[in-house]
Amino acid sequence: MPAMSQSQSPCSYLIIARSSPYGSQQARAALDIALTAAAFEQSVSIVFMDAGVLQLLKNQQADAAGMKNIGKVITALELYEVNSIMVHQEAVDKYDLDPSQFVQSVDVVTSEEIKTLIAGADQVMVL
Amino acid sequence: MKFSIVIHGAPWSSSASHSALRYAEALLECGHEIVRLFFYQDGASSGSSLCVPPQDEINIPEQWQVLINKHGIDAVVCAASALKRGILDAAEADRYEKNAHNLLPGFAVSGLGQLIDAAGQSDRVVSFVQ
């Protein structure tokens, strides 16, 4: 990967992951961007919303579909120092889930809180 | 302002690439600067020199090439995205022992780090997903 130019100060990123884990490559792409930004020592937050909440579920049988396990990638986010991992309350409710079913602990946030996060981020990427 | 544009969708099955092209043209007409175009996932297909749409349809990759070369825009196709879709430059074709290469002149193959680098230099990053 290319070196970052020296003059740049770190950006704050908000990644909004709203795609189901295996219906397209969007889920993996969102995580790849989060991991890459974190590897370049940017400040990264990720919020799972809509069908993206399904990415967080434990016991994903990705092998059965010949795919890589998205849940495992999510557990790598903290190792890469992705600062904040959140999930939209509405999505948790809509899919009738409980945070105990997730691969790791996440902060549950409201729509209002997400608005504030979007307003405060230098770059917002929705996938 | 300084913009970077991320193109996620394929040139023919979504409007992402065509919309991004029109958007890029509009930005330049308005006097804005494009730091980088980043062709990600299916967007990498916009770098193919082998697309032959019917004559009465727009040739999106060719239009990108015209814009990129006319304005000297930095245009990157994501390496992993491009390779798996059969979009290769001469060096990649050589490395993977393929018998042809098809990346349009003006496009470069590089990594996702180029997107993060572009975001750091841009006031806005605009993504065209579908």
C-alpha cells in the first residue's frame, strides 16, 4: 500500500454498514475500508444498521455458502483499533435481536445519536 | 473544493458509473478539483478496454478514459477488485501469467490505501454505490 503523505492529519471516518452479510460484497467492502483506514491510523467508527445488523450475529455458517465469515472480520476491528463499534437500535428491534447474540459487545445507538455522528465525522461512507 | 469519487457499481448493471462520470464532468465544469477517482468492487469494470456496447449506447469506460486523460485525473482501480474481475494491466498480466491485459490507459492499479489517502486530501468523498 502507498505511504500517506506526511502533511496529512488523521481524518475521522464513520462507516455505515447497512448491507446483509452475504447478499452482496458490500458488507465485506465496508469492513475492508474500516480496517484499511484504521491501519493508516485514522480515527474510525462503524455503525451497523438496517440489514447490516445481521453481520454481527454469532455462529454464521459462511462455509456452507462458500463464503468467508463476516463475523470473524468484525472481531478483528478492535485489534485494528477501530474506536467505536455501534448498532442502530431500530435495526436490533426490527430483526428482534438481542446484543447477547452478537460476536462482540457493541454500543446501541439511536437515530438521533447517528445524526450527531454523521455531522461530526470528516468522511462518511455508506455501504 | 477538493473531491474524490468512489465508484462501486458496474458500468452496465447499475447507474453508479454513469452517474459518477456525469458528476465528475459537472465538478470540473464548476471549477472544483478531483483529487482521485477510486474504482472499487464492480466499479473496476469501468477500466476495461474491451467493452463494446452497441453504437447507440454510451461507452462508459471510454468516456472515463477521455475525461481522465483530458484533465490528467488520478484514477485508481482497486487491485483486488480488478484482478478477480479480469481487469489487468500489463504488469499484472505478466505476474499472473495471463495471455492478455485490458486496463485502459490513464487508469492505475493500486490498493485500498489510495482511497484513504485520497480521503485525507479531499474536502468531500462522494460514493456512487448503485
